[in-house]
Amino acid sequence: MKITSLWKGEKFTLSFEVFPPKTDSAFESVKTATEEIAKLKPSFMSVTYGAGGGTSRYTLEIAKNILKKYNVPTLAHLTCVSSTKETVHKKIEEIRSSGIENVMALRGDIPAGMEDADRSKWDYRYAIDLVRELKASGADFCIGGACYPEIHPESTDQKEDIRHLKEKVDAGCDFLTTQMFFDNNLLYNFLYKIREAGITVPVIPGVMPITNANQVERAIKLSGSFMPQRFKSLVDRFGKNPAAMKQAGIAYATDQIIDLFANGIKNVHIYSMNKPDVAERILRNLSDILN
């Protein structure tokens, strides 16, 4: 099932992102966690590709398991940075033959030690190159792309960022999923600007429940996200109490989601960090809203 078909009705839905294991020994535990989330019957689940593609061999395995065992539509991430056309063509064929219809086309992180490499000779330099490759492959994929409500870390300004985003959508993206954010007003402002720029595809907000204080620094490092004072106060007050911080973080994320739904958003994507209990508690908090 193409996930864009899920947003044609009026019903609110939640989807969850999971990630493959970093080591072979962790595969079974990660697989179990993803299955527990799949049992919650989200609208769809996305499976990340891993930094530098290092865990990519498990992305498809986990995505296929979710789809075939639990009949949950899956979105397989695919990155292209520093990859050859041969490698990418092989991955595209593997995804197509597995029955997965949805692909998240990403540039990916620059591999360690290659930050200063001459990228002009790479087959793929940007996500738009992968989007074009997916369209040219002949596979009938529903293609997703990433966007940044604040600004892409490598963009000069938001106007440039939105211009490049428009080019990526025009190349063939069917929908966009945002990087995490903690202030919904940033998203609403971003949506206004991209609609003004002619970007009309669905935009799925990405929300990350911060359930321990150590996640805050990592979230800022990954996305450069603005942390509202309300959220900082939450971490200051509950950060040293793991159980309280977890409850407060889930409550904050739930509040974000409710506000998004109330303001016309139909689907929200949760960066679950492979935590079934967090996914379940958020769903429980929204049970009557989602029914």
C-alpha cells in the first residue's frame, strides 16, 4: 500500500519510525522491539538506513518482516551519498522485489573521513539525485523526502533551503517528512512558506518524545532544533528522575500531537527510538482522538 493513500480520509493517524541494529548481536532484540510496535497497528512504519549505510543490510529485512507478519505498510529508507549507481540500482531492485512500495530518499550523512573529499566525482551528491534515480528506475514507488522546519544545517538561509526543497519535490517526491521539532509554531510558519513557494505535497510532521535528559543534547546535535523554554523547564525539573522524565516527555509529545491535529494535520510521524512502551503510551493518550 502506498502511504499517501492513507491521508485521503478525515481520520487522524500516527506512524512510527524504527531503526535497524548497530551490531549483528543486537538484531533479535531490535526485531522484537519493532514487532511490538507493529502490533500496535500504526498507519505505517518507517525503517531507517543507518549512518553511512552501515546497517542497511537489516533495513529491508526488518521492513519486510513488519509488512508480511503484521500487514503494516512500511517505508524503507534509502541513502545515496558516496554510493555507486550499481549499489543503488541493486538496493532499488531489492526493495521493489520485496513488495515494499514506499521509499524515503535521503542523501545520508557524509561518511567519517570523507568530509573534505571531492564530491564532484560521486554518482550521487544530493537526495534529489536519488529521487531522480528512483523515478527513472521504472519501479512504481511512493517516494518521500526529508524537510527541515527550521533550516537544513548546510543551507545558507531558509529561502535557499525551500528553493532546494521545491526542486526535490518537482523531481518526484510524493510527500515530505519533517525533522524533529519541539515548537509547533515553527512548523506552522514553515508550512505557510513552502505553500507560498508552490510546494503542495503532503507534509508529515516528525515528533520525537524525549524520555531521558541525555536525548536532549543528541537531538540538538542531530537537528539543531530550537528548544522552547517550556521544554527546557521540563528537563530541568524532571531530568534527574528517569521515571518522571519519561512521563513528562511523553506528555509533552502528546500535547504537541494534539495541537497538530487540532490545526489541520492528519498524520504525525513519531521517532520512537525502538521503544514499544513509549509508542503504546502515546497511542493510549490519544485513543479517543484516533478512533
